[in-house]
Amino acid sequence: MEYRRRRNTKRSNTASGGKIVIILLVLIAAVYFVSVSAVGSWLSKHIVEPVFSAFTSKESESESDDDTESMYTVNTQSSESFPGLSCYLLQMGVFSEKERAEVLASELKSQGAAGYVYEDGDRYRVFASGYASESDARSVKERLQGEGKDCSVYKLSVPEAKYDVSVTAGTDSTMTSIESAFYAVLSAHDDLLTLEQNFAAGNMTAKEGANAALDIHDELKKAVTNKESLPDEISACIYECEKALSDLAGSESASESEFLSKIRYTQIAVAVAFTDTVAKLTV
């Protein structure tokens, strides 16, 4: 009750003060109009005009402050360079019909390969696995060719590119969010390559691999900040990568062959999502 009474007293005082200011302004205005005559010229020059000048000066300063603030809320164009990606994929076949590509993909998955179908214009490429270096990919290709299997190396890549985006002047939060998103996807891709190598070497079980995939998923999610400011294309890329990693993390009960296939599939899926997104943004 005491706090409420204090608030009521304050309101009363404020209201009274407001009435006094209004009365003073009316009196000043009246004097000002009287001062137009010769009798009131001294009052006009030495009292009334300085008072009005003071009010006008304060109002101008307030408008100036508002203008200054608005200078930092307008949108401007900003451009940043973001890294490219090169991934060397073991290609097991190219088809003009998707159904035929999916038949081969299914066979590859049963053997522990990715079995990833990549739509490239009017052709469908079927990938078995991905590698960080061309030499690694060619080494596997030569071994498989020695076993009588027809295959080739396909380079999936996107160069370093500039990306233009509208940002709020005086801030760089949008560009920082976009940059963190790009690098987070690249980091997830590299971690998947390492996971594939460790699992293929027999250094972990499917359950341990699933836990590692969950860690990669959580790191990606944590690294992508301020998602609401991201362009739709980048948001879609992040969502696709998170979903692929979540599916992999949920495969702890899969056989070793099945889990190896899923790792390889997820790694290629993340690489494709990244390269396709950068290509869309830099057209």
C-alpha cells in the first residue's frame, strides 16, 4: 500500500507540474504577441525570444540525436569471402535413369559403401565413398579396377567465393553468423572423414561410432549462432546436415557393414549440401 501511495503522489506532482508549464507557455506566448508593438519590443528581444530559442534549440538537438541513431539502423551491403571445398568421390556408375542408379546404390550399401545417388543435370551419379585427397581416391580406384570393377574419381568442389548480404550498419552479427555456419559445416565434413577412417580401421564399434556422430551433430548445432538471421539457403543446408547426422547417431544398433555405409553416405551428403548451397548463393 505504501508503494502504491508513493506512486499516486508522484503522479499528482507530475500532473501539477505539467499544468504549471502549460500556463507559463500560454503567458509567454501572450507576451510575445504583445511584444510586436513598440511598447513590448524590449520584452520581446530580451526575454521572450531567448526563451523560445532555448526550446527550439533543445528540439533540434533531439531531432539530431534521432537522425544519428537512424544512421546505424539502415541496411547496407556487405561482402565476405568464404572457403571452398574439394571432395574426391569414388564413382561407380553414371545413369540417365534414376531407377537404374538406385539399383546399383542398393547393391553398394549392402557391401558397406555409401550408395549415394547424386543428381547432376539429366544424369545420376552413384558414389561409393569420399576422400579428402585425390591421391587417396585414386589409390582405391586402382585397387578396385585391379579387381575388375569399373569405377572413376569424381571431383565435387566449389571454389572460395564472395557472398553479398544486406546487413545492419554498425553491426556485423549477420556476417558472423553466416561465416560460423559455413565453417561449422566444413568442420562436420572433416570430422566425418576422420570417423569413417577410424571405423573402417576397426578402431570402434557401431555404438561408439554413433556416439561420435552425435558429438559432431551437437558441435554443428552449437557452432551455428543467430539462426534467425541466416538466409534461407543456408538455413536449409544446416537443417539437412543436422538431420543426416541425427540419423547416423541413431544407428548404434546397425551392423558394422551397415554403419560404415551410413557414415560414408552422411559424409557425401554433407559435402553435397555445402557445395550446392555455395553454388546457389554465388550465381
